[in-house]
Amino acid sequence: MSTLLSIEDEHRHYQRRAAELHDRIVLRDGTPAWVGPLQHKDRADLAREYDTLSDASKWHRFLGGVPHLNAAMLDALVDDVDGLDHVALIVFVDDHGEPTPAGIGRIVRHEQVPDAADIAITVKDAWQGRGIASALVPR
């Protein structure tokens, strides 16, 4: 069973999330933002936000056509995050006074080569080019 949130409920949800985030940053264009860890409770939010991406952004994320995140993908993208071998950070931006998720970055260490890892960053279309990826890479 899924629950649809009203706009007001969604804003309250993101305000609570922004309050939990610990690293405040300012994007290249001057927009205030917060960076914090992806949590297991963010699974549904990640799927919903992914669906808002353009087809081009979805293609660039997975280098192929992935129209929606299925359960197995969400397992890998959310449930497998352990903060050590698989780290995922969300960037929330202040969009007209409301904390809004704008991007996510992750690094996944290779099991067979522990000093190598894959890095992936996805930024929502409206926020691309404002420095979100640049802010995530050093973290």
C-alpha cells in the first residue's frame, strides 16, 4: 500500500529531513544546500524523485534506458548502503524556502579491488549546472 503525500505534508517531510542533515554548503550559484546520508527510510523518496528525471538524465545515470527503479535496484541503491563500502549522500537545496532534494552522489568500493570504487552522481534536471556534483565529489 502506498501513501500519497499532500504538498504541505511533502514540504514538512523535507523540512524534517533538512533538519537532520549536518553539512550545510553553498552552491556555485549561491543557493544554500545541505548534504547528508541516504537513509533506509528514503527508499520511496528515491524512487519518486528518480521518476521526475528526464529520459536523458536517467540514461546518463545508468548508461542505458531505466525508466523506473525496480525493487532489486532499490535494494542495491538504498538497502546496501553501509556508510563504509557503499556511501550515498543526498543534497537538499533551499528552493524558495523549502528544502527540496536536488541530487544524490554515491561511491561503491569494488569488492575484489578494495582501493578502487565507482562514483555516481545524479542531479535533478532543474538543478544541473549549479555546482551540486562539484560539491559532492570531495565528500
